[in-house]
Amino acid sequence: LVPLFLFVMTNALPLDLDRVLALLHTPEASVDLRYLSEVDSTNRVAAELPHRSWQHGTAILTDYQSAGRGRRGRVWVAPPCTAVLASTLLRPPSNVEPASFTMLAALAVSDAVSAATGCTSSIKWPNDVHIRGRKVAGILVELAGEGTYRRVILGTGINVNMESRDLPRSNQQASSLSLEAHREVEREAVASSLLDAIHLWYGVLTRAPDALFEGWKARLNMLGATLDIYEESTVWSGVALDVQRDGGLVVQPTSGSPLTLYAADLSVRPRFDVQAAESEVQ
Ligand code: ATP
């Protein structure tokens, strides 16, 4: 049975930054929050902030991106005031695999959407966040600058109060927190949970990087599943065997030896019922 629900969206108001600040628990998360009502891309703004005009924890939040980006030049779609769209700047600790930041962002978004909805969430390799097999958030991690000027930009887009008609047609599996929770969700609460979780997982990354990797691996929803792998103009299939600390996905093709895949080059689609796996993910 499909649950019937009715709720009136009252939350199509601009993000209340004071409320986000009031809800934060982590001091590092409240150092420098900036709100722009509309922008082309929060990751673009974060990448172009001059050195010394940002600090570890600076976050750019907006109600609307006119040119929101996904991975590999894809478009990220969200009508005004329906999503949490944020780019958080971090100083990378030394000797950390770049893939760790993707893991950190995915865990933080997963925590935030679970806290807001009470629903179990899982991670589709490498970093989409799903509830019941539906994509409710996307992540675009970028690194900019060199040496001491290096910055990590965690771009996060969480579909909060989007109705079915607001979801992108390009992804039939997209959903939102309100659709999954059957009620309106407070965007400020999602934003503050996200920022708190980013700093919590950053602490794990600096103190116990193995725990970050294991946490990410435990939340992946596709290990053991048969995948379709879309690489340039070809599609092939294989079974997801494992993941590596550098973010690689180890896949057993139909014939031959296992291969390690990297997300920069391709997209994967699980063929199995993701919900079944999610019931096992905590
Ligand atoms: P996917 O596996 O969904 O293709 P991806 O990781 O390869 O994900 P992303 O960079 O996360 O790609 O996001 C871009 C893709 O996400 C777009 O091609 C589009 O299909 C989909 N998309 C765009 N906006 C949204 C949204 N608000 N919610 C869910 N999916 C979206």
C-alpha cells in the first residue's frame, strides 16, 4: 500500500540563518555562515573566495542555484527554497586520501537526512544519499589551491521540501525528505544537522581515519549487488565486491579478474532492490 498523506508546504520561505545558528551544537560549525538568496553555484563561490577571506568551517548557503552542478558537468536541480544547498570549506589535514572527503560528506549528509526524517538512509557509491532506494541528496566535493592554500569544498544538495513535480525528470529515482517522511521538514534543522555532522566526521577523519572509512563502507547500499556500469558510451555489468580506502569500488565483471573503478570516470546503477539492503544498514 502506498501511504496517503497530505501536508501543506509552509516552508517556502527564505532560509533563516539565525535559526540555523541557534540550532548548531558544534562551535566550529558556527564560525562563518554566509547566506546568499540566489547564486549560480555555491561551490563556485567557495572556490573563488580569496585566501584569508575564509576559514575552516566557512559555509555558503543559498535558496537557489541558477547553475547548480553535479559530478562530471551534470546539472543539479532544485526549485527556490525547497532544498538545503551548501558548500562548506575545510582545511585538509595532511596525508589524507582525497576520497576521504567524499566519504566524510556522504556520512554527514546521511546523518542529517536521517535526523530530519527518522528514516534510515544509505549511501550509493560513492556519495549519493538514498532513503528507500531513492536519491534525496547529491554531493560534489572539489579541491582547490595548493600547499597551505589548499581548500576542500564540500558541495551538498539535499532535497528537503520538494514535491514530485519539483524533482528532476532526468532521475526517476529522485525523492525528497518531505516525500519520504510524509511531512514538511524544517530546512534550518537539516542545515544545522548537516554542519554539525560535517565537523563531527572531520574530527573522526583527523583522529581515526579508519573509522571514517569503515563508517562509509557500512552505509553503502550496493556491496554484493549486481551493477550496470556506464562508462563513456558503453554499459557493462559486474558484482560489487568491496571498496578501497582510496574510494575505489572493486567489481567482478562477468568474465575476467576483478577491476577497481573510480567515480570520476563512470556511473553505476544497482540492479537489485536497494530497500532490501537498506534494512540491514544502520
Ligand atoms: P546518479 O547516479 O544519480 O547519476 P551521480 O553521482 O552520477 O548520480 P550527481 O553528480 O550526484 O551524479 O548529480 C547529477 C545527477 O543527479 C543529474 O544527472 C540528475 O540525474 C540528478 N539530479 C539532479 N538534480 C537532482 C535532485 N535535486 N535530486 C536528485 N537527483 C538529481
